Amino acid sequence: MQRRFEGRVALVTGAASGIGRATALRLAAEGARVAAVDRDAAGAQRTVAEIAEAGGTARSFACDVASSAAVAETARAAEAALGAADVLANVAGIGDRGGAPIESIDDTVFHGVLAVNLAGPFYFCRALLPGMAERGRGAVVNVSSLAGRTKSALGGLAYTASKSGLLGLTRHLAFDYGPRGVRVNAICPGGVDTPMIRSAAAAGAAQGGEIAKLRAAHAAALQALMPIKRLSSAEEQAAAIAFLASDDASYINGVSLDVNGGLFMA
Ligand SMILES: NC(=O)c1ccc[n+]([C@@H]2O[C@H](COP(=O)([O-])OP(=O)(O)OC[C@H]3O[C@@H](n4cnc5c(N)ncnc54)[C@H](O)[C@@H]3O)[C@@H](O)[C@H]2O)c1
């Protein structure tokens, strides 16, 4: 394992589970001191314990990324505990119900998904980018989705809108902060074997009805067309995040990197 983050501090949201957990472990294994942020305090603590067991340094922070005040407080607490962040990985995210007709999506659901998936990364970028720019270095990786590039086979309308918006946020910040030494990129995972995709698949199957049948057929067709005939592991996504966050990607700024095994190519 390389040590590309020796002496650096990384803040990772969604660090209790799936891609966020794998990213926290990967960055710590490469030398970063990691702030493991999640609304699931016990899960974040478990990730921190795993990092410590492997000889790394990490602290957990319970935080709902949809809360502007909680994010500002967490950013301050993480800096006080570990030092100023060099890397920000915005991984926390939630899905919504695929196949739900627009008239069935109430304001609470729509705004709730956007609050976590789009406002959360905005709040953390707002809290951390000015400091990175002042120090003249930093890297942000936002976790969007295949849904942000096209649409989702399993997720719904608000999920697609949030992940697409996140790519716009990424490009805009890359333009604004590139001149000040901060790179901002995104990855767009395809299907990743994590609790999120397992629960989305189960919810889709339980939905029943014509739309559920069509979506299942769509998902099966996609699977048949996958050039790499399996889901990705969380670790494969974490490897892409670590690459974009590292100096190996020093001239890469504003990209939406597809990490989908070639399922969608453009
Ligand atoms: N699994 C996939 O197939 C897939 C595909 C494309 C994109 N993604 C994206 O990858 C990211 C990680 O997903 P995953 O598959 O690892 O899911 P996961 O459910 O395993 O992990 C998501 C983590 O985010 C945390 N979280 C959710 N809402 C939060 C909030 N408001 N505040 C703080 N933490 C919160 C959860 O507690 C959980 O630990 C998400 O942004 C997701 O949209 C996943």
C-alpha cells in the first residue's frame, strides 16, 4: 500500500457504512488522520476502531449532513481534534423510491433527499474550502452516481436530481477554487455492493405492480449488458476516491469519473 496521505487530514462523510467506510479505511491505511463523519454514531465509531486496530489515527463525529449548523460545528470539532482538512470526501447519501410517480412525491421526500445528497456536500464544501484555499492546497471528492450521469434503475426522481446537481456543484467549485490550489472532482459509481443497493433492490421487489415489473426487467437488462459482470465492491470505489484525492491526480479537476465497469460510457 502506498502512503499518499502521510501527514494529511481527511474528512469522510458516510463513514459508518459502505463506500464511506471503505474510503475512511483506505485513506487511513495510506497515512491520513481521518475524521469519520456519519449520522450513525455507533457505525462511525466502529470504523474508527477498525482504523485504530490497523495502526491508523481517526476520530468519529456524529453529524447529520443535512443540517447546516451540525456541519459547521463538525468541521470546527474535526479541525480542533485532528488539524485542518486536506481532503474532503462527501460520501454520505440516501436513496429514494424508484418508480414513484411524480404526483406521489411530497415536498418532504423531495427536499429530504436533496438536503442529504446535495445540500450536505454544499455545507461541507462551504465549511472547508476557504481554509484549503488559504493554505493553497486541498482536494474534494464528491460521490455522485450513475444516476447523476443518466438516471437510476433503482432510485427515484429526487435521487437523480440530487446526484446530477452534485456534478454541477463539483464543476462550479472546481472552476472557482482551482486557481487557489484546491481540486474538486466527483465519482459516479454504478452498482456497488453495499447496504444501500441491497435495500433499494428489496424495496423495489416489495413494491409490486406494473412499474416494479418493468424496473426489474430494466435492471436485469442492464445486468446482462454489463461489460464487467458483477457489482463493484465498496473498496473499488474507495480506490477511485483515493486516487482523485491524491497528488497522483494533481492535474485532474472538475471531472465526473465513471466507476461503473463500463455500464455507461460517454
Ligand atoms: N451502492 C450503490 O450502488 C451506489 C451507487 C451509486 C452511488 N452511490 C452513492 O454512494 C454513497 C454511499 O452509498 P453506500 O452505497 O455506501 O450506502 P450506505 O447506505 O452503505 O452508506 C451511506 C452512509 O451515509 C450515512 N448517511 C445517510 N444519511 C446521512 C446524513 N443525513 N448525515 C450523515 N450521514 C448520513 C449512512 O448512515 C451510511 O453510513 C451515497 O452517496 C450513494 O448515493 C451508491
